[in-house]
Amino acid sequence: METSYLLILAILLGCLATTVPVFMALFFTGTVGLVYLIGIDPQIVIEVLYRSMDKFALIVVMFFVLCGNIMTTGSIVEKLIKTANVLVGFLPGGLAMAGVLACGFFGAISGSTVATVVAIGGFMIPALIQNDYDERFSVGIMTTAPILGVIIPPSIAMILYAMVSNDALEALFLTGFIPGILIMIAMSVYAYLVCKKRGMKTTERPSMKEALAVMKESVWALFLPVLIFGGIYSGMFTANEAAVVACFYAFLVEIFIHKSMKLQQVKKVIVSSAVTSATLLIIVAGASVFGEYLTFEQIPNKIANAVVNSISSPWVFLLSVNLLLLLIGMFMDIISATLILTPIFLPLLSKFGIDTMHFGLLMTINLGIGYCTPPLGVSLYISGATVDRDLLYVSRAVMPFLLIQIAILLVLTFWPDLVLLLPRWVYG
């Protein structure tokens, strides 16, 4: 390894170890590499920053962030939870299963794991504990189920992956449905078996009249994911346009139909969403400078050649990448990791005959699991704050559910046809 590469690696790891913000660590490391090691004009760094944020695909991220904030402020989240509860709440472990389904519903609109943890987990963890569910079980299931926010479309991570890989976003979205459903089923079955074994009391099964009343009350909330995906895959509008339509619809429903949001709150929601979006843009900008250094040095191609020379089987390669991504997810957020690692891995995929959309789904799940792994898993800290527990307690609580998700990840790794079933069916 060249001395310059070791220097860049030392600078990056040193910045991260001293708790320098990730975007600053990436920007500073990339700038040192471009300006001082390669000798590029510093003005090019400014051009890279501008180009990285001047991308139409980022609009969809901003509007889905806004849509998630609208739902969190209004009553759509509450109605999604009510609907999930009326569907499975009467079963052993039904309330926990309802929480998992609610994460799926919310993920089908927000595209964010953190938003799902805050909106669903913040409501469901206290509700589960109040209904005599074991605290550790409650924390574990509602910390890990929000991974559905980045798997079930729309997914902010998938949007950024498609931006780098040039895959069709609508087709990439389709890879997330079957894995998301598998995770929901597996976690719900586990909740059912655990609660039945512990002899948890069940609630009375709602009558058809009561179920229809809840569904009628929630119809406007349930129509939102139908509007998004129905519009995208019917050809009425693109994924970018779907995000705007979803925001307009959510505002309309919360202000004029549910009347759970006041006009005075609109400004606060928009400003909060703008701050979140700006944070994402800053990360994109910092990662783009570091990525530009990698491109100038042709590091992705050098890594590709080294890997191909040492690994011959695509399955061994995918298994190795899974382990690497799980490890990286422990220390880096999904946005930064996607933007940095995608250009490195893309040259390898064609050499091993791996579909880029299959790999994009695997990367999303691996890094999504990172939200629930110590030491830097954001979901762990959010759930820990909800029940006033430390990191060690929450880390132990999530272990059974992480094992379930990793088992499904392995199935998806070695069964690519399952992941690509819907994209091939819809687009051929």
C-alpha cells in the first residue's frame, strides 16, 4: 500500500476517532488528498461540492423527509397504529405484531429508519410496557422493526444508491417489498411464539363492525402509500413527483380532514424538514469530495483487481461483503456509507456477475441493521432514552431480532431471484 493511502486512511480514522462530524471528516480528508497529495486546484473542490448537491434525485429525499414530519406532527401515525392493532392485536403478542406492521406502514411513506423509530417506537414502547409486555422484549422489537423504514419503499438509502449506480429508482424500489414482508412476518411469528409461551393475556377479538369503523377512520391515512406506489407504477408520475404529491396529500388530510394540524404548525414542520434535509445534503457534499479523491486515485479499480485476484466465487464475495458492511454499519451512518462504498463496490459486481439492484438491496439491509448495533447505532440511543436505559441494556434487548434479520439477509444474499422477482415481473 502506498504511503499516501496510509496517510489518508490515518487522517480519516483519526478524525472519526476524535468525534469530528462524519461530513467534516470526509470533506477534510478528501480535500487533503486532492489538493496536497494529488495537486489539484482547490477551486475544483468547490465545483465538486456544487455538483454533488445539484442533483435532481435529491429532491425526492427532501420531500419524503417533509412527508414523514407531517405524519409525525399530525394523526396519520396514530391511525396507522390503530389499523395494525385491529388487524392482529387480539393474537398472542398482538400489540407487538401491530407495532411491526405499523413500522411497515410508516416505512412505506417516510423512507427513514430514524423517523420510524421516533414516530412508532416512541409511541409503541410505552404502550407495550403498559400492557404488561416484558420491557426488554418491547425495547428489542420496537428498536429493530423500524429497519423497515429503509427497506420498504420509498427508501432514502435506495434513492442515494440509485443516484450513484444509475439504476432505475422505480425498479430498485421494487426489490424492497419482498424482503420487507419477510422481515415483518418473521418478527411477528417470533413475537407470537414468545408471548404464547409466556402465557400473555390476549384482548378480545374486535367485531366486524368495530374493525370496519377503525378502517373507515383510517382510510385517508391508508390511502397515502396506495397513492405513492399506485401513481409511480401506473405511470401517472415519477418517484420525484410522487414525493411532492405525498406531501401535498398529507398536508391536505392533516389540516382539512383529520384537523390534527394547525396552520401555525406548518411553518415549524417545514423548517424542521429543511434542517434535516440540509444535514443530509452536507453529508452528501462531504462524501462527494472524498469520493472524488478515490476516483482520481482509481482506488475502486485497484480494490476490484485485488479482490478478484483473491476471491473467485461470487458467493464468497457476497458473504465477505455482508460481514464488512455489518461492521461498517456499526460505526458509520447509512447515508455516508452508501455514498462512499457504492463507487468502490460497483466495479466488482460486473466481474462477479452480480446484479447491481440485488447488491443495492443487500447494502441497504446491511447498513440498516447498523442502526441497531453498538457503539453508534442511532436507534439504540433513541429507544434507550425512551425507557431511560443504557446502551448495554438496549444492545442485549435487540439481539434476538437482529439474528432474525441477519438470517433473512443470508437468504436474500444467496437467493437473488427472490429479490429481483418483482422488478423482472414489472419491467421484464
